[in-house]
Amino acid sequence: MSKEKATVLIVDDDLHNCEIFHAYLNKAGFDSHFVSSAIEGLKATRELKPQLILLDVKMPQMDGFEMCVELKKDAETRDIPVIFLTGLTDTKTMAKAFEVGAVDYIAKPVRRVELVARVTNHVEMYRYKHHLEELVAQRTTELKMHRDQLEAVIVDNIVNAIPSVLISIDSECLITKWNRQAEQKTGICANEVIGKKLEEALPWFSRHIDSIKGAIKEQRLFRGRAEQVKQEIPEYRDVIVYPLRADASGGAVIKIDSVTDSGESEDIPFS
């Protein structure tokens, strides 16, 4: 937790009280500031972002209860602990103080030892709470990262277990994934083609790139037959292109299977 001086804002229309509290707190190691009205207090709170507010109850124009209500309405200030300073110690006043969101109150006349002790206690609780929140946020981020990594491994294992060639591309037909079957069928390692254009890795796709881009743009699935000639012997590939959602990568997954039946190659257009 931070060892920096905690900022404390004093809001009291009695300037003599403000100066005394200011002196007490600064001597105790706090960075204290004071204003003489609730209106100024709201402005100072947003500027200083104090770790605690000492707030007088009875003030003209806007009293301490009203200021506390305004603080609790604002997401940026609602968590700041408020200790009321009051000469009214009846049950009704104390109940209202806690009702509007105060964490404590100090009865006037204020004693230095009590003031410093209560401020120290609530500042430490405030800091500890925020420290825990930071730890939880950090741990949540770490867990999400580990979960994402695990999901990626699981997906890769599933993809690599599929007997078909699977190639992921982005909207410009640059290769983003190349599964194990693609490596085995083509003899090309994934790290050799990731980031390259599909038609560079598999030249027999060259005449179909515009069709693939069109399908990705229109978010439509399509199927066709591609032909590769090796040593004057044609080989045929059954190809299905699955466009990904536009709010994802905007690309597609291409599934390729070898086929032995060449008779339908001219009857099934690629796109």
C-alpha cells in the first residue's frame, strides 16, 4: 500500500476550527486542506481527490448532510470516507449522519488525540480497501490471461486433431493460422506462411482470391473445387470457406480436403 501522505479535506464554515484541525493533521503527517463552504467542498473534492473528508454539519446555503448526499451520487467521490464534525450528538442527528453515508462522527469540541486517531483509522481502512480492490483486479486480469491461453491451447489441439487442412485468414487473405494437417499436406511449416498472402503459400488459390474476399465481405459461406497440377497430374481439393463474424477478425476459416473424384470439378464453381 502507498506510503505517501494521505490527503484530508476539511469543510467547515468556522475558519478558526479549520486552522486548528489543519495544524493538528499536518503535524500528524497528513496533507490537509480546508474550505469554508459545502459548495467549495464539492469542487475541492474533485480537484484534490482526498482520502478522507472532515465535514461540518451546520453550514449556510448547503449543510454537511446535503454535501454528503451529493458526494455519494458521484461515482468518482462516493467511496471517499466522510467523518462529520458536529456539536449535535442526539440520536436523530447521528442516525441521519450514517444514513447519508458517513463512516463516523466526532463531537465538538474536537480533541486533537481523538481527531488524529479517527482520521488515521479511516484513512488506513480506505487505503486497505483500495489495495484489496487493486489486488482483485490484478488477479482477475491474470486469471483471464491464463484462461485465454488455456482456451487457445485447447482450440489449437482440437484444430490440429481435425483431419482436414484448416487455414485461417484475415479480410485481406493474409494467413493467421495454419494447422498441423496443412503442414503435413503441403510440407510447409506454419511459421513460414503466417502473415503471408494465401495465394503465395498456395498458388492454386490465385484465381479465387477475389471470390474469397467477396464472400468475407458479404458474410456468406460458399463451397467449391480447386485444382492443383503436380507433374502433369491434376489433384482436386474440396474447399469450404467459413466467413468469421464482422465483429471478430473479419476474416475466414478455409477447410480443404483432398478428393479423388475429378469428374465434377467443372460442374461445381468455386464461388
